[in-house]
Amino acid sequence: MKKITKFFVKNWKKLLILFIMIIGVIIFIFSRSKNLNVKVDTIKKGNVKEELILSGEISAENYAKLSFETSGKIVYVGVKEGDRVSKGRLISKLDTTVLNSSYQVALSNLRIYDATVENIHDQLKDHKNDETYAQKDLRTTAEANKDKAYEAVIAAKRNLDGASLYAPFNGIITFLSHPYIGVYTSVSSVEAEIIDPKTMYFQSLADQTEVTKLTVGQKVTIILDSFDGDSFEGKVDNISFTPKLGETGSVYSVKVSFINVDLVNSKFKIAMTGDAKFVTSEKENVLYVPINFLKQDKIGQYLKINTKNGKIYVKSGIESENNIEVIGDISEGLKVYD
């Protein structure tokens, strides 16, 4: 122990110098590694677009899910999935034996009650001004029975028509629940789906702070999740005046139509998701930096630069997805640090 103490006493100056050198090396290495992580860029001059990005999905104006209005056995299927059909084309039909019988009975009853009314009117034609209460009761009962018979005909015809499915517009059959005959289907179950690809569009939702920045006719860039790297042109066709039902808060539907896209031969599908980019404002020949290079402290916004102070305070302007306009005593080409 005495030898160690004697060694330190005799060589303390050398040890102190060595310690200082070691500390200096550590500081140098640490500062150098820190500087290696500092990102450097320059102030650039150009155009900056302020964009609003809204998510949404593909929909179509002419897209329908078709259902029978009654239950029954399918006796006819006139299409298959993928078929192009014209408006009014018969798609599928139920057995209408019972329904047609009910319709014919209703027609017969209407003829009976119509004849009864005509007979009574003929009997009372000379009593328009002196019709007794009994005559009025007889005439009114006959007329009411005829009215009920007429309503029965309408209901029976509606039931008969509801056993057949027709294409409501020109389109493509995309789904058939029962592509074969002889099976039973229940009322209101989806039997077929049809879409007209020409009417596909992109639908977004904007809240009350966003919708005021949009206008009909505004150009839009559409990026679909299923088409990596591809973008499509569009324009705002319609902005709803009333909030969409079922959404939290005031959310408005924005319809965006595709431009210069062959929708019929595209690979677009209903409910494909993506984003719509709306340019809400644009400035030309302004100074800008990447957004993350603009800092904030108690005094205000600033950029890190290579000066004694290390900062230069600026004001910000419009902001794009990646860049932001900067205004102040700065010039193009000035190096800035993150």
C-alpha cells in the first residue's frame, strides 16, 4: 500500500496529464459521433403546395344489390357472374304458380264488383236528386267493395312482379347467390349484385374544418392502396350539404370522379381504399425547407445554422406534405441543420 501511495505521489503530474488526455479523447469521440447524426440541408426556392389528404374508398353510382320481394323456389336463372346485361334484362325468377293464381282471382273479383257497381248505378240513375239513405248505403257499399277489389289487384300484381329480378341499369353481374334452379330462397336475401363500372368514383369524408377548403371542380390526386406507386387524376364532382348519417360529428361526403381512366377495363373494385390529395393553396418561388428542420422555442420558430448563435428566427408560411415555406432574413442555399 505504501508503495502504491509513493508511486502516485511521485508521478501525480504524469497521471493527471494522462487523465486529461483520456477525457479529451472521450469528448472528441462523443462529439464526432453526435455530429455524424446531424442532418444537413439547404434552403431551397420553388413552389410549395398546401395539401389536404383524406382517406376514402371506391364506390359507384350504379351499384345495386337485388332481392326478391317474396320467398319461393327459383325456376329460372338467365345470367351468370361476369355477364354484361342491359337495363330490363331478366336475371332470375321464382315459381309464380300461386302468385299468378292470386292475381287472377283478384282480377275476377274486381270484374264482379265492377259489374255490381254498374248495375246499381243503372238502377239509381233516376234518383240523383231524391236518393234515399237505403239507396245511398247500397251504392256506397258496392263502390267500396270495388275499391277494395282494385287495391287487391294492385297488391297481387306487386307480389307477382316481385318474384322476378330485372337489371335496373346497364352493367355487369358481379354476384349470384343461386346460379341454378330448383332451390328455395328467402325474402330480402341478396340474390344478385350488379354494377356499372363507368359510374365508379372515389368517395372521401371531410369534417367541418376540412370541407370549407374544398370546391366543386377542384383537381385531386388519388392514390389507391392496391396500386403501389400509381396515382390517378380526379376532380371534385359533389360536396354534400348535409352530414353523413351514422358518423361521429359533422362529417361530409366528397365525391371525386376519375379523369382519363378507362374504368370499364381498369382493375378497380368496389370498396378499394386509398387517399385523395386536394391542393388547397399553392405559392410559387418561395423559400422552403423540410418540415423537420423548422424548430420552435419560447421566442418563436427558428432554423439551426452554422453561426455563433446557431439560430436564425423565421416565420412559416404554407405547408406541403414534406416541406414548409420559411420567411425571414435568409437566402437560397443557406445550410440548415436538423
